[in-house]
Amino acid sequence: MQRSRLPVMVALVAFCLTLVSGAYAYNRLFRTVPALVVVQDVSQGTELSADLVRIVRLPAGGRPAQALFGPGQVAGMYAAVPLFADELLTGRHITAEQPARDALTEIGKGQRIISVPVNPEAVLGGALRPGDLVDV
């Protein structure tokens, strides 16, 4: 390769990398995807329907992998745990069969069960795995 072409090639590669990284950043920051949230508090074992959920838009990188995104996904399903207004729904929140009465979780006054998405790479020492429950 001639010496005079080297700066042009380096500039071209740098420009291409800038375009790719810019497209990636735009996709992660500005593109949104649908997700389902509950519109009101729902007790465990309640049959779910499309009128109990609404679609919200989340950043593309902010929706958990198991998040539900269409009202049809909850029709005829039951709440596996107590659900709270504006809570993001995942597959762990619903069940196809109504939970047995003795399986229902009782929570005390002033307590609340919440779901928090966690990036596995951010967990110290890999101590947390998908589906783990953590008491706080």
C-alpha cells in the first residue's frame, strides 16, 4: 500500500466505526419497545384480562427478557403473586392455573413485593442468577 493512501484508509475506518457506534447508541437510547404494566393493584390468584393491563414504551435496552408486551399474553391467566399498579409484568408474574389457596403469599400491612431487573454482568461474583428471589 502506498504511503499516501494510509491516512485515507485510517480516516475511512474511523468514520465507519463512528457510524456503527452512533447507530448502536441511537438504538439503545432512543428506540423504544412495548411492555405491559398493571393498571391497578391485583391480588394473587386473580384472573387477568386485557382491561387490567396497558402497554407502555420502554427504551430498547430497558425491557427485561421475560417482560410481556401484548395484552393477549395475559388473557385467561392468573396472577401468580400480588401485582401493584404500574408494575412491569414478566412471565414470572402470571400462571396458567389458579394458585391453590394455601400457595398464596400473605404480605403484611405496609409491605410490598416488587420485581427489579438486574443486569447479570453487574452482579458481584455472579452470585445472582435469573429467577433468583432476594429478600431485602
